[in-house]
Amino acid sequence: MENTYKLGKKMKNKDVFVEKLRSSGLRPTKQRIQISELLFDRKNTFHFSIDHLNNLLKKKTKIKVSLATIYNTVHAFKKKGYLKEILINREKSYFDTNTSDHHHFLNVKTNELIDLKNEDVEKIKIKKNLPGKKIKSIEVIVKVENSN
Amino acid sequence: MENTYKLGKKMKNKDVFVEKLRSSGLRPTKQRIQISELLFDRKNTFHFSIDHLNNLLKKKTKIKVSLATIYNTVHAFKKKGYLKEILINREKSYFDTNTSDHHHFLNVKTNELIDLKNEDVEKIKIKKNLPGKKIKSIEVIVKVENSN
DNA sequence: AATATAATTTATAATGATTCTAAAGTAGTG
DNA sequence: CACTACTTTAGAATCATTATAAATTATATT
């Protein structure tokens, strides 16, 4: 999420998100702006579940955002390519603000996810190919646990 | 699932499963035997959901097996190491009769799974390691779609 | 072979994440 | 300001899965 400039002055984060939303054909409502700030105004990748985001909204913000809106917004962002869904268990959906191709460590005890940079994984070579099919993506999950 | 011999005579499949169940501390009920035959009496790996197994039982067998028993049995088999769960989407659980370490192709349109033999994937090398953690498993899903 | 026991099956209810619905609220346009 | 389309919202509906508790069955015991 790099910052942009307008009339020579640094834009406020809020304005960045308003523009981003508008340019995506999404009206910049206060709910969407608030969620954008929580999700994208960070240095590092953020992994979260709906539940997690709901708690963050309750804790860190004044405005009330209904669960339905959280679902709507997260799905809208996913559709626009601002979020990626990650499958780690069947109970809950998890999302990732890093939408580039990359893999994950998964702590099986805590369900905590950690990004693996592309240079951290040697290129994966699939030697078999299925006739009439093409590879769309390759996803690796490295499950880890305490080594004590 | 290799066959074994008893008193010089080839055992019936049913007997094989009765023994397998008993040796696992599971009573060989007709439901469990029936499910074992459907799942394990095959040449190839079998990938299925509970729903799929339920339909098979209705179609191919005389006895009635309740949904609850199907869930119980599949979980018992998983616990005993006879089945492996695979995460391909959040709507349903999928299981695999191939419990060895291996990866999968996933047809994103049909949710069909195809095993990748170990020799079909070049060994995956993770160059980063997390302090205090050890790798438990590495799972690769290669998503494919029609190449037309 | 009948009985006692503990395990298993079953129908049904409960759970919980997600989706749907339709009414009330809000942003953008003129 | 007024209009229209888009959004938000509370609450209901859905659907896979799990829990419950009563009936059934496998196995050990007599």
C-alpha cells in the first residue's frame, strides 16, 4: 500500500482509501474506510478471520459495523483482488492482505500463519502434467509445531 | 490393502476388514465393515466427502447407515490413521484413503482431486526456518483448470 | 446359551459459520 | 433538495458438523 501525493501534499490515509474504494467502484462508506484502515494500513502482511476482524473493529474503533457488513466488505475486497483467501481449516475462513503468490507456515496449535517469501522456497517443479489441464496456482502449507 | 492368508486359504475381504477393525480396537459392526469395503477395497486411492460416501452407501448397499455413523466411522478411521483429511474448500471436509505423504492436483471447477506421486514433485526445500519450531508436514495443492 | 457390560448406532436436537432477506439509511447526481 | 442506486443492518435461514440420549449390538462372563 504505497502512499500517493496530491497537490504536493501527502494524502491522509483516509483519502488514500477513499480513492482506492472509489476507483474500484465501491462507495467509500465509513464502514469500508474503517475496515480498509484496519486491514491495509500496516507494515506487514495481515492474516485474519472474520471473527478476528470483528473483534478488532469492536476494540479499536468507535463506529459499529454489523457482522453482515464485515462479510460483505471482505468478500467485496476479495473480489477486487485486495484480499486472498487461505485454507487452513474447515471451521473458519482466513484471509491474507498479501495477494501475491506466496506460501505459508502454519502453526498447527495456534492456527497462526506466517508468510514464506518466494525466495524462502525453492521453486516447485511438478514433473507430471494432466492432459487438457493447465496449472492455475501452486499453494504450499508448511505445518509447524514446537520443537521442544 | 494387501490380502493375507489363513490356514492356506485366501481370506475373504470381509474377514480382512474384521481383523483390521478388531486389531484397531474397533468392534467389527456391519456398518464399519460395509464402509471399509467401500473405501478400502479398491485398486486406486479414493477421495471422498461425507456426502459422497453417504450416497455410495445408499446406492451400493442394502444396509442402512445413519449419517451420524458415517461421521463417527470416518473420524474413527482418521484417528487410527486409515484416512487423511484434505483441505480443499471450507464448505466440506474431504478425505483420502492414501495416508502416505503426497500432494494433490485439484480441479477447481469440479473439486476433483488427483494424487501426485512423490516422484512427480521435485523435493520441496524450505530455506527459512522458524526458531523453536519444527516442520511437521508440507502440503502442496496444485490447482488446475481446463486449458482450452 | 442366557446374562451382563460396554461399545455402537441412531434419530433428532444443537451448534456455529456463513448467507439471505427486506427494510432503513446513505452517497452521488443533477 | 430530491431522486436513485447502493449499502448497511438485524434477524432469519441454511448447511455441514457435532452432541445427546435412548435403543441396539458385540463380546465377555457365568
